[in-house]
Amino acid sequence: MSARRFDVAGTGSMVVDEIHLAKRIVAAEEKGLLRADESGRVVQRLVGGVTLNHLGWARVLGLRTAIFGKQADDPNGRLLRAGMERLGIEHHIDTSGSASSFAQVYVDPDGARAIYMARGATAELTPEDVETKHRSVIEAAATVTTEVSQVPLATVRRVLELARAAGATTVVDLDVPLGDAVPALGTEADLLAVLGLADVLKPSLAALDGLVAPGSARARARELAERTGAKLVALTLGAAGSLLFREGELAIVSAASVTVADTTGAGDAFLGGLLAGLCYGLDLESCARLGNACGAACCEQIGAFPESAHAARRRVLELWGALGGGELPLRPLGAERAETRSAVETFLDIAPRELAELAARLDRAALSAAAELVLAAESAGARVHVTGVGKPEHVARYAASLLSSTGTPAAFLHGTEVTHGSVGQLRPGDVVIAVSNSGSTDELLRAVEALKAFGARVLAVTARRDSPLARAADLVLEAGVGAEGDSHGLAPRASVLAQTLALAALSVELQEAKGFTREDYARRHPAGELGKKSRS
């Protein structure tokens, strides 16, 4: 596995596929009727595109993927970016294009299709764009993929040159016949340069015509490898399966048996599986088998891009097993977007409820006593410091700033530096507010011991009155929660809000006890919007 940020980063076709279910694919001068699916739809708008599709299926199998290129900030672009985010594909997209790409796809009952593409902004991606806006993504990837389909050949060439210079494996999906690539996408010289820069070549069978002589798939793959210098040539053979040729080694694997709904993007899905197999270090036959499993899973659905990473992975693994595959070392997937949304709603329900419960039970007598402790110390010439370790350190910084701006000068005290000389920040009689949810953090307890020995008075803000911190403190503000609000219950979320609430309440108690006025606030805020507001 690569230590780079991305296993695979790609650029190329990212298209909204407008899928039309046809009774048959009509010829010139013919008309035909559309058919409806089970829900009555005859047209669907789905995420697609050669590059985005294979990155999607690679992501399903756990690869860290990214896509870069050009779109527009239009409905099609937003649909595509939402699809990337749903699967966890990191996107680096320039949205200054004229229009995001789309395709009209007509699918017959046997899954055969005809496709008409509008390149849109993908055709506007230049070598200069790649240099100035996307070079860092290329250099962060172990493998860089692109295509001969929609991107200008000069741009594809520059992507591959940068990838080679960065030491990445280069992959080219040769998706269209030569007559469609030249001159529409660029010159023949650029096309030949692109093919020569590819470590892995996946041509469509139609694209082989004009590149190599007619013959068996095995012979044509060998000839293409010899002609271009590609280390690996991958051919998808439809119902016959796939063929991989790598530096003299050959693997031919049969296709999985499935009920075909739509063959759109099956080759793209195959490439995603192949990329995953190569990333995980599988042997050549297993790489082909994994690619076939992805291609077959794609054929069972309308559209080429996985709708659900988890569901797609489950089906790929079922087909992988049916093809004779064993255990796979796949990285785990994160939660589905729907599960994520549910988790967010759970947090947004729990956190306010925990704060409301804390507000109701916060000990008002303890709050008044804490304010009196601070006021008495200030009357004697002592000062206030706030400390914490971990996330409470950030709460302590906020509290020191809030207190200072509302009439109680306070300084942040670094919890782990106390025992390394920073205790000298204090004078005997100073008040230290120590923040800790558990009240048992070792570093903070050592700091409190040193602070007490130096003559400080300690106010603990903690969830537990029976904690070591509470027992060591002179006063305690109890600010605990019953749940953090997420599935693990570990990361301090609601507890940090609770600590902040308790300290904000203390700041209000002190502000009012001192008769702190709007004019006092304005003197402490000579700049900023709040300063302007306080003087208005």
C-alpha cells in the first residue's frame, strides 16, 4: 500500500448521464418508443463519466481516491460533486467552466446502449490549468489515471508527464476509436505520446482498430504492449470476461453470470476493480477477477456510478466469491451518507438536551462561591489563570479571553508546562481555573499539585465531584454530560460545550458583580465589529 495521500487520483470524463430506457436502439431515419422502469420513469439523471466511474468503483473497494478537473457551478456540476462526496472521493474541481459535461444514453432491454456526449467544461481543461491548479494532487497520488475520451490530448499528455516525474504509475483508458480522438481531441503526435506515457493501458476493442492488426485478443494485447511500451494492457471482452497482459504474463478470466440491466460503464467499473487489485498487490489473475466482479455488479444496475458504497461492495464481494476469489484485504468504508446524516441528527438532538439539563442543574451557590473566590483574590492583588490539557486547553484559552474582555483580567496557563517552570507565572494567592472533563488527567493533576504547593487557589471545572481534580480543588463547578453525542462517546463534543457553558456563566456572574458597563466593554474593544457595536 502507498504512503502517499491518494492511492489513485484521476482527471477526465465526469458526466451527468441522462439514461433513456428505449425499446430498441434505432438507426438513422428511424423513430422508437421509450419504455418505463418499475417506478414509471423513462429518463434518469445519474452520476457518470469514464474517469469518475472507475474512481467510484475503486473507492467502493477502499482506495483513497481524488478527482481533479473543470466543471461549471451549474445543476449538473452540483449533482456530480454530490456523488463524489457521497462515496468519499476527494474533489479538486475548478468550477469556472462553461457548462458541466452530460451524455444522452439510450439503453435497450438487453442492456445494449448508444451514447452521445457533450464534453462541456472537460474540453476546456488546459495544460496550464493542470500545472497551476492540479499539480499538487498529481504529486500526492501513487497512481494517476486519465482518458482519451473528452479531455484534450495535450492536457492528457501534461498530466501523464507530471505523474511520471512524480514517480506515479500512469493509467490511460483509451475509450474512443482513433478517428474520434484525432483531430477532435488533438493531434496524432499527442495521441502517440499519451500512449507512450501509459504504464497501464485499457483500450476499448473499437479503439484497437488502427493501432494494432486484427487478430485474437491475446495477440492484439501483446502487440499494443510492444508498440507503446505499456507494462500492462487490459482488455474487457464483454460476456467473455477480460484479459490482462503484463510483461509476458497473461491472465484470462471468465465473466460473472448476472442479469444485465445496463452495460453502461461496465468497462469503467472493471478498471476500478483492476486498480484496487493492483493497489492491494493481488496477482494478475486475481486483479482480472476483481475487475470482472465490479463490471458485473455495474451491469446489474441502471447507470455506471455506484449509488451506495456499502451495497456495491457487498455485491462485488459476492461476485468475487462466485468467481473463485478468496479473502480480500480491503480497507473499511466509512458510514453511508444516510447513516452520517442520522448520526448528525442524533448529535444535534443530544447536545442541546445535555446543555439544557446542565443549565437547569448548574449549582448556583457554587457559581456564586466561585465568583467570590475570584473577587476576593483580585481585592488582595492576586490574578486569575485558566488551564487545561487536551481539548480543555482550548476551552481554557477561550475562557481566559472571555473573562479578560468582560472585566476580569485572566491569563492562559499551559497545563503541561506548569511543572517545567511555568508555575512561575503565578504569585501566591492567585486563582487557577482548571478544566478537565474526567478530572483524572495525569498531566493536569501534576500541574495542580505544583500550583497548590506554590500557594494558588484552584477552581475545578469538571464532570465528576469525586474525581482527583475535584478533591484537590478549593472549589468545584460541576459541568458534566451524560453523552457526548456520537456513536463512540469518546471525542469531547457535548462535554466541551458544557465546560464552555459553565465558564461563560461564571463570566456573567463576575461581570454583573463588578457593574461592568457597555462603556467598559468598548474601552477593551477599540477595533472590530463588536467594538463598533459597543460604541453605538
